Amino acid sequence: MTSSTRTRIRLLDPSLANRIAAGEVVERPAAVVKELMENSLDADARNIHIDLAQGGIRLIRVRDDGVGILHEDLALALQRHATSKVTSFEDLVQVRTLGFRGEALPSIASVSRLRLVSRAPDADNGWQVTTDGSGIISPPEPAAHPQGTTVEVRDLFFNTPARRKFLRAGKTEFRHAEEAARRIALGHPHVGIRLTHNDRAVLDLRADTNTQDHMDRIIHVCGPAFMEQSLPIAIDATDLRLWGQVGLPTFSRSQADLQYFFVNGRVVRDKLVTHAIRQAYRDVLYHGRHPAYVLFLEIAPETVDVNVHPTKHEVRFREGRLVHDFIFRGLYRAIAHAGPGDAGETPAREAVEMDPKLPLSGRFGGKQKGGWGERETVWGNIIGGSIDNNPDNAGAMNNDSGAFRVCEPPVDYGISRSDTVQSPREGFSERHDASNPEAGNTVWENASPLGYAIGQLHGIYILAQNTKGLVLVDAHAAHERILYEQMKANLSRQGIRSYPLLLPIDLTVAESEAALVEERAQGFMELGIEMRRIGPSQLSVRQIPTALRDIDVAALARDIISDFKATGTSSRVEEESNRLLATMACHGAVRANRRLAMEEMNALLRDIERTERSAQCGHGRPTWIQLDMRDLDKLFLRGR
């Protein structure tokens, strides 16, 4: 290359630099709405009005009643890296404001016709400046304006036709802008927010200063159906607090469109958080469905880095694994005993200890002794004594566990017992006199949540009566979940057993991945996998979990390495093991058209009550539903 054609290094024109920065910050009108609303919140606004025209392409106007901007600082506010929110590195490390980079306003101004009007509390009048995307800012001039600030953005991307071509139709852009406003509104219920589009009111949320739980705002933004089908949670640990609403597994969505997660009031999208939540919902969601949630994480500001991306959607946690386990553990426990009738209850505050490793297998509320062989119940007859204990079929299941017992002996349901086995239904009928309300109340005072069986429908569904009304149970699905959780508990007690490969399997990976395996060898061994680095990019797999001896070893190893790169750990072995256990549980569960005795039906009801995650089978289908008396009355038009 000759000197005449050599490209010289030069500074970019400020206007061009701002347009380049705008490509990161201002993707579409929704991004402008987000940035301007965050500025209003940082200014302690109590009311924010957003006016849009043509989806925000033609007009975005955001008005607030915050502290305003001094007229001497108006022009400076449109300069890059000018901000009132941080003055030192220490401020950046512990930043509590939503904005701090000083890039949003100048980036927006570089690709639009912008007007900035503001009035400080002690000022006699407002002041305004304008710019047309050229980088030239008009001198401040007086303007009538109440205390607060108005930012008016017109003709977005008028001077960058290539960017404007990527915008969608006005209706589509408006939906994105509305969603941005709703997300921010969820995290700040103390601020009133009004949104209009083409002079039509779309969103009008009043400020709520009386409550701290955001419930009213969640109802207005997410709808009453979400509140009716979600669980409130409040979980505390050292320097961490998680609270909000999580949807029941039966309220899952076909799209991930009802998922809101906030870190210190900032809405974020984080892979680590998403993974933790997804893991908490595993094996209770139907295939391809997504959980719904509104969650708020409070954490020390210095332990989370929000300066990862110009849009500030992404964060980086100093102790990512700790945060992941805290979120997973809290949600796992909340969902474990959730049933169709549990939504809307007062959250039980829980203190979470982060030191012990969370057992990922199912646990039971009742005390259990010994292994499966000690659990003598009527269910042993239903499944024919035992499940195949052949290692080729059962993987890591213990051959010495004996008959595959699946529930505790039938408990005393409050019915007098004698040497002769009596039908619980008969005992209940004798105790309950419909004509004597006081006698009925006595029976139901200590009634089990799922009540008592009253019959079986077509050999498939168990009908039970409880205090609320009628319970319908899919016997096969419920029994499948019980077996599955017991298998997981047994496998957890045994630990992961490794199977040495007769011929090691070699695979080639990236050098960085080989180095990761070498560095985290102990972590892989804890999963039952022994991998050794035998070259710069070569690995040798020597041992794998016994339960997974028939799986594609190379694919499993690559997947686990990918998990370690992304989250620092992997649940792949457990997921594959659980998949095998789920298949075994499905084959071992009571089949349709199997007539059950009353004692067997009541034993199953009691086991459902003791088993975690028993509201869904391993495939995510519901195992039982509740029909309240008012639901039944509606069917027969009673009370009209």
C-alpha cells in the first residue's frame, strides 16, 4: 500500500459519532420511550405522560413533573457524556439511578428533530433548546412550562434513511413502545403513567403510594387473570431479597411475553436469571410452554454491574452462581407444593441459607423411613410388586431396594378404625350428617386438603369431596408424579455413580473449552464425568454416569461444557437422568381402567398431598383440578 492510498487515522465528526452511538441506544421508538422515561424517574417525577403519533415514528413526547433542568444546563444536557448522576468511579460502582452514561439524549438528538423544555423548581419560567440532528443546538430561550421537563422527538431517523427502512408499521412500533412503558411502569408503582397514541388514551395508571407490594400495578399491567393464577413469594437471604408473583404451571404461555424481572428497580433480560427460573419450572411445564412471572430482586448495587451494554438491559453479577442458586432455590420451593387452589394466598416469608447445596430431587413433607422396600402399602399390589431393576433398564436404580413401594400406609382420616378394614367413604358418611351443620363442621375441621374419595369415573378419574367442593384426579398422572419424585429422592440419596468406559471416547473441542475442562475437572467429576485433556484441543472421556451409559457420550460432554461456559455449572446429567426416571414412572404408574378400592384412592390422595410438584405429572399435564361449590352452582344456575 503506497502512502498516497494509505488510510489515515482521524477523529470522527461529533455528529457522525453520535449517529454511530445512536445505533446502539436508539434501535426503534420504544428505545426512545424507555430512555426518556428513565430520565424522568431519575428526576424524581411523580407523573409521566407519553404522547405518541404513528407508533412514535412521527412524534414522541415525554412530559414529567420532576426536578427539571437549570436553563444554564439545557444545551449541556444534549452533549455526549454529560450527566448529573455520576461524578466519580465510586458513584459508577454503586450507581442507583437508571441512567448514568450521558449518551441517551445526544444519541436521540442526532437522529431526530428534538425540542427540550424544562423548568427548575425556583425558576420564574421554563426554558427550551432545539436541535435538528446536525449537532447545532439553539441558544436557550424562555418558554411557558410548569415545573418538570418535556422532551419532544419528531421524525425519528429522518436523516438516516437506511435506519428508517428497518422500522415496522406504526401499529407494530406502537406495540413495542407500549410494552416498554408497561415494563417500566411495573417497577415504579409510585409514579403515575399515562400513554396516548394518536390522541387516544391507551394506558392510564395512577400513582399508588399506599402499598409496597406492587399488587395493584401488577393487576393493571398483567391483568387480573395473572393475579388469580399466580403465587406471591417473598424470600430473603444475606444481601439478597426476591419477591413478586410467579404464575402457576397451569398458567403457562405459548410465548415468553409475560416475564418481567427487575434488579434494583431496573428491568433486565439476563441469561443467568432466565436459566434459574426455567430450571425451577422444569418438569412441571408442558412441552414448549413458558412460565409467567413478575419478580423483583434487591441486591447491593456494588455487587451488580449495570454498565455492560448501552441499553442497560443486561447486567453482570459479581457472584453469578450465588444469585442463580438463590433464585432457583426460592422459586423451586414456592412451586413445589403449588396446587390449583393456592393462587393469591399471602406469601410465606422464607429465609434462604445459601451455603448448603440445594438437593435437586423431590422431597416429601411427611417423615419417611428407610428405602422403598420398607414402605408396605396397597400400591405395591397395583404395580405388580416391583419395577424392573435390571441395570440396563433402570440405570442407577438400586437392585437391592426390593419392591417398588410408592406411598405410606393409609393414614387415619379421622374415622374410627377397627380390626376390619372399613371403607373411608362409609366411615365419612356415618360421621357426616348433612342435616346437622355442626356435626359436618366437626368432620371438616381437620379434613385433608384433597378430601376423601367418593368414587371412580370410567376407571380413570378419582372423584373426591373436600371443604371447597369436588376434586377430580387423574389417577395415572398423579401416580406417575409420585413415582417420579420417589425415584429422584432415592437417586439423590445414592448419589451419582460413575461407569468407567472400556474404551475412552476422544473428542476435539476449542482450546478454550479444553482449558475449561482442565481447570474445572473436579466440577465435572461431581457430575459423574471424568474428562482429561490429552492435547491442546483434545479431550478424553473416561467415565460417565451409570444411568446414562446408553446415551451419546460425545454430545453429552459437549453440552455440559457449553453449560459450564454459560453459567459455571451444568444440570445436564440430572436432566438426562430425570428423563429416564420419568419414562420409568410413566410405565410403572397405575393404568387406565384399573378399578381402585376406596382405600387405594384415599391412599393416593394422601400421597399427592405429601408429594412435591404433585399438581402436574412429569410431562407438565395437570394431575388434579378443583371445582368449587360456586363453580358447580353456576353449572346448574343455582342462586339466580
